[in-house]
Amino acid sequence: MPETQGDRAIPLLNFKAFTQGTQTERADFVDNLGQALEKIGFFALEQHSVAAPLIQQAYEAAALVFQLPDAIKQQYERPELKGQRGFVGFGREHAKNSPYPDLKEFWHVGRSPSALGANLWPVEVPQFQTVMTALFQQLEVCAAVLLEACALYLDQPRTALRDLVRQGDTLLRVIHYPPLPSTAAAASLRAAAHEDINLITLLCEATAPGLELLQTNGDWLPIQAPPGHLIVDTGDMLQHLTNGLFKSTTHRVVNPENQGDRRFSLPFFVHPAATTNLAPLAVCIDRTGGIARYPAVSAGDYLHQRLQEIGLA
């Protein structure tokens, strides 16, 4: 079994065990990753390939951007982009089926060029483009390796999942959770309970606690990545492809005890190409009882449906 972070924490995997380890260590990594995504849908990753100083620089640049006046930030919010590039204002997004908007604002950085449109960069903070582009590239490399391990666990060719994301609409979301406004509804959260849309998510350590995941017994488990760790979780698209073998676990970001506290986070949402068929893989149907639990649907159509449900399309 992989090491864990404390008594009630998620599994902790060592990235270098897969990229630099012995044959046995690589096989153990694949098995531990698969078991974590089957049973919990989350794991933590240490000794990964994303530079810690770069993550710190990204948060510093993000702080400068979100300190800009609202009038300036709104110049980078384009309705025709459906929130998939540039700035998305405070309270615009809500979790599926939630009556309350999430208490956050964010900036989306995607692959360029893309059919979704060009990235929008704040000229007021020029280092934002340099740092976020570099972070996107490093996270993309790390994610591709993790998808290789996923494919091996599923008895697929090593590059089967990695190949799906080469032209995918992967997004780096730079999130700012500002101090809680006095006008916020009592039941509103920084991010209400939800599941990720994509294949897998890589989450850089946030600047403050708040992330919680829903356990099978109905309790919420607080998760905070230690310095130098990434948090990785299954998204709905990978749950579809694996016929539910890999769990897309509900999670949320709760409000702080001190309403004046800020929080920043950097989730990296790894998406397949829009034409990808999300119908369950035959091997996964066999491993989950022999019946397909999810219909065939393209990744592009599924994404559009989910964007409508969360208020971005």
C-alpha cells in the first residue's frame, strides 16, 4: 500500500518511483495509483516534475492580477469565450444543481492555438503570461506521465490515454477566493460540492486550507497538500471511460473561519480532444460487471452540457 499523509489522509505516491524506479517500483506505482482512483478518486503526489519555485511565482503573479481594479479585470472577460479563456468574474460560476454562486473569481489559461480561442493576458502584469505558460507546460508533462500509468492499470497501450489529450482543451485555472462578502448567502461556499468534468485534475498546493472530499460514509475529509505535493483526482470523463471503475469523487472548498482570509489555488484540468468518444472501454465494462453504465458521447458535447449546468455557457 502507498504511504499516506496522516491517519485519515489520501494515499501518497512517489512520482519518481514510476519515472526512475525499478521494474518492481514502477509496477507498484501503477497498482497503487489504480487502487487509489478506484477506492477514493484522489491521491497525493510527491517528487513530481513541477518546479516548486515556479508554483510560488505563479501565486505571486496571481495575487498581482487579482488585486487589479474590477474594471480592468472585466476587460479580459469575454462572454463569447464561455469562460474558457481569460477572466471569469466573482460569483459567475456555480456548482451543478447549486442555487448559490461560488464565492470565487478565476482566470483560465489554455492550450494555444485552440478552437476555444486565444488566451487573454493582462498587460498590467506581464509576468503572468510568462509564469503561467511555463506552469501549464510543466503540469502538462506531468499529467501525460500519470495518464500512462492509468492506461497500464487499465491494460491499455501505455500511450492510449496520453494520446487523447494531445489536442485536448486542457485548462489551467488560476483561482482567487477573496474575503467573504457580507452579502453572501449563509449557505454559500467558496466552491460548492461538485465533481470535476475532465479526465484528471492536478492541483498545486493551495495557499490555505479549505478543500474537502466526500467519503462513502457521508463525512467530509479535509485535504491540504503539503509543500511540494500535488493532489490528483479523477474527473467525470475518466469515470465514463472506465465505466465507473475510477471514481469521480465529490469535493468542495469550504469557507474560512476568518471571513477576511484570502485563498489562491491552481487546478489543472486535463481534457481529451473534443472528438474523443467517452463510451466505456470494453476492458472496463468487463471489470465492472459486464454492463455499460454510461452512454457514448463526445468529449466536446459533454463539456458543453456541463458548462451550461454550471452557468458558463
